[in-house]
Amino acid sequence: AALRGASALGGSGLAGDAASPKPPPARPAPPGMVWIPAGEFWMGGPAPSPDAQYRRQMKPDEPVCSGLVAGFPDAQPVHRVALDGFWMDAHEVCYGEFARFVQATGYVTVAERVPRAEDYPGALPEMLYAGSVCFRPPANPVSLNDHFQWWSYVRGANWRQPEGEGSSLAGREKFPVVHIAYEDAEAYAKWAGKRLPTEAEWEYAARGGLDRQPFVWGAELRPGGRWMANSFQGRFPVRDTGEDGFAGLAPTGQYPPNAYGLHDMAGNVWEWVSDWYRPDTYASRARAGGVARNPRGPADSFDPDEPGVAKRVHRGGSYLCSDQYCARYHVGTRGKGAPDTGTSHLGFRCVQDP
């Protein structure tokens, strides 16, 4: 079962282009959802660099995320995309909502199932136990080249027991549900009469009409000195100081929404989208030229870091993102993960067609 977790860790709108955005459908908004109007945008992220706003926050000996130094090549080049309108959950799916789904259907998540030996050839029987991947901070600073220093496959960890055996959901009804594999998210979406967003839909909605800005809320990481998302402050991965109000996961809706009314489109938990992951997706789309209309993503997956493991795209970053390591609270950036693996910082939200 520890093998199940190994592959998960590796994980701009132009409002003026739709001068008269189509209004939402005449029917009432589905509960908890907001309307995302049709339009065009620039998708992807320019190559960022660690400029003064990051340097001011860091001590001279602190590391800088390699993506900020070299850019995020799998999120380039920026290219033009057009989308039809759709409804989107204003918040990430919470524990309380997921519990109602399980109660209604009897669904058992991937993390609650004992892995099958035929799916993990060569695994010893004692390795085949139900569980999921949890973040556990080391006691002292460690090399950022080895994520196994802070990630562990934990027996009994699942959406009901987020930290493993003996933990519970008490007081967490409004927290985003985590330890959700891709098929779990799909099952919930189907039950709710919804679906998972495409990667293009997710980024367009996250941008909220802003043109090629680095963050969901605009150009500055901390406008007016205010943290706008749940991310990691302090020395990663040893200690999150919680300067943004939360050390670790936060309940949904604790930070200002974007212009479309969506909360937590940066930080808190990564979110599954429906696209297969390939690092060359944007380059292929740009070579095709013109405007990509309602793109659904590539037909298959390839990750050069793990060529034999198919992966789906994650979006939005999480409470573990830091300018020292991940920095994928930048709205144009991408994550990836094996569909059979959930983690303690991975959730989802849904969309619905009009």
C-alpha cells in the first residue's frame, strides 16, 4: 500500500474579450454554486522570478522554489482559450457534504480499501494495508530534494480519519475533505449531478476576469500586507507559523473570494481536475494556433519524472505551498498526481453545465 502513495508526490482572464458576457441561465443557481460567464482568456503562466516582494520576506539563507527561479515550463507557453459558461462550487467540497454522499450511497473511498496484490506486483503482503499519504513535518531542517522526509503513507488514514487511526472529523464539517482519489471525486460529482472541471475551466474561473496576473487576487502576493490564501509561512517543511491565520488546513471560505465569488482557488488544498497530465500540453495547443475552444485536455498521460505512471492534473496549490518549495499558489501553475492516490492536502470542487 505504501506504493500507492509514492506516485502522488512527484503535487488569465480577459474580461474585455466578452464585452457583453452572457447572463446566467434563468433558473435559480444550484445551491452553493456561482455562475462563470462564457469568455476568452490567456491560459498558463509566464516564467516568474523571485523579485523583491519575495526577497523581502526571506532570510538570506532560505531556499527559493526552483519554479520561481526557472519558471514552470509545463505551464507555458501562455495561449488563448475560449469557454462556454458553467456553474462552479463556490467552495471546495467539505467533509459534511462528502459525508452526506457516503451516507446516501454507501460509497467506500480508495483509501479505505485494502490494495489488491495484482495491482502492486512484487509488494510484500505486509505492505498491503488501507491508508493514505499524510504530511508529517520533520523535527529539523532537511534537504528539499527528498519529499519522503515529510510525507508518509499512514495506516488507516482516510477521509474519516485524516491523520490516521484514532483521528476523527470532530469539528471539521466545514473543512475541505481530503484523502480523496480521483475516482472518489468523480463518484461524488456524479451523485451530485455535477462533474469535475477541466483544467481550462478551473483556471478561467480562478482568474475571475483578471488578465495574466500571477495571483487569483491580482499582482501582489500580499496586497496591503494581507495574506490572501492559506499557504505555508516559516521554514518549510519544519514549521508553519500560521501568519495567514492558519497553521495547516483551514475551513473553507476564510479568505476573500475572487471576482466570480469563488473561495480558496489558491492554497488550502489542491483540487482534482479532469485532464490527464502531460508537460507538453500547452506547447501542443500553442502550436495548433488560434483559440482553443472548450479544451478537454490530452487523450493520455505522460510524466517524464515517472514515465510508467499515468497522472491527472491538480490545480490551486495547498496550505503547504511556500516560496521556498512549491509556490503553486500562482494561478497559472500546475500540479499532478496518480489517480489512485489521495493525500492530506488534496481535495476537489465540482462544476455543472447550464
